[in-house]
Amino acid sequence: MPQEPQPESHLPDPGRAVYGISVTADLAGIGVQTLRLYERHGLLTPVRSDGGTRRYSSDDLARLHRIAALAAAGVNLVGIARILDLEDVNADLHADNDRLRRDISTSSKSPD
């Protein structure tokens, strides 16, 4: 009996920019002009094709949902930019911390 295809297997890598601006706006539930405004304020930086067309990834969509949630909470665009920067730094620090813990764990298990 053939196996059912896994829906996840057809999705692009979360960091791969595949969505055009209108598709991204639709998926995020915002207008194209709002998306451009977020880009002008540095909240989002889409990949550009050779022809200059904006391309967005699933990671960009997740960021847009975070931006929308902050805006709905009444945070202005400057505040949103600062919050996103801090969240990015925090995520990097957590990743570094996890890596260092793994390194320590690995080195303490190996014989001297």
C-alpha cells in the first residue's frame, strides 16, 4: 500500500525566500503597502531576485506575525524595531549558551 505524502515535505526550507510580496501580504493578513513600510523601517529585509523582485521566506512570515502582534498591542514601529533586535540578540545568546553546554558536556565525557 503506497504511503501518503507528508505535507511538510512539500514546504520550502523556512529560510528559503520563495513568496512574492502579494502572496506574503495575503499570508500575513496585511497590505502590500504595510509590508513595504515595514521594510523601509528595517523591520524586515526580503531577499531580492536578480531583477529586484522581493522574495520572502517562512521565517519572514513568522517575523511579520510577531510585528503584527506588537503593533496590535500598541507598540510603535521604532519600539517594534527595538524589541525585535533584542529578541534576535537573546535568541543568539541562547543558541551560544546551548552550544557551549554541549561542548562542555562532550569534553567532560571524553577520556583524558
